[in-house]
Amino acid sequence: MNDRNEENLRELFERFISSKEVESRIEDFAKVKRILDENPALEPAPELIAAIKSEIAETIRRRKEHTFRRIAYKMAPVAAVFIILASVSIKLYVRDSRPVKPVYVRMIPLEVWDSENITADDMDLAVLTAELDGLEVELTTLESGEDRGNGRSAVSELEMDFVAISNDIWEG
């Protein structure tokens, strides 16, 4: 035993037993070490080592196989999504050779188009026309200066009303 190990062993023994007993315990420890050095342990048989190695190799192979399957099961849904997206994309971008028929949407019924006064027959158009006429009267009144209020704020209000009506017209 080298000096450093003997010092460490002495410090350890002194924590648990008295100083008188420390020397005898260190001598006992040295004897045990000498006996173990003189009588080394037997090595296992080569067949046992080969069996242990083959068992370890089989365990590693099973773990790799299990890991591969787990990854494959996680990747399968992702691959399926990509395949579906690819097939849908191809279907969308393949052009049909048949001529395309235009689709017409009528916002105003045919009966209204055939009449002489469209705004009178369609209630929505009648309301919008009445609002536009009212705004036109207000605008001409403001421009002529007949109204005593602040002309700029009134014009701004009219512009906001025009925008609101315009949005109503386009939204349907």
C-alpha cells in the first residue's frame, strides 16, 4: 500500500475507532490485500464469456429494432399527410380539357330587371336611393351656405355616410 492510501485509511479509521486500534486495523487491511494479491480470482470460462457476449448482442439488436419500429410508427402519419397533400395538389393543378362554363349569380331577380323602375321594385335599392337623394340635398344645402352650422364637420359627416352606404352596396 502506498503512503497516500495509508494516510487516507488512517484518517478514515480515526473517525470511527480510537487511535490505539487504528494501527492494528491498518495492519489487518494490509494482510488482506497481500492475501488477495497472492491468490487472484479465477477467470470465467471462455464459453461463459461467449454466452454473455451473445446475450448482450441479442439485447442490443432487439433495442435497435424496437427503436426503429417506434420511429417508423411516428413517421408514418407524417408521410401519409405528405402523400395526401401531394395527391390533392396534383388534382388541383391538373387542368380539365373540357371548356369551363361561366357561372352567373343574380343579385337582382329577373322580374326586377324587366320592370321600368328597378329602384321602386327592389326594396334594398329603394332604401339606398332614398339615402343617396337625402345626402345630395344635404350636400347642396351645405355648399350653398344656407345651413348655419360648421360646414367642415357636416361635410365630414356626409363623407362618412357615403362610405357607409358604399360599404352596404358592396356587401350586398
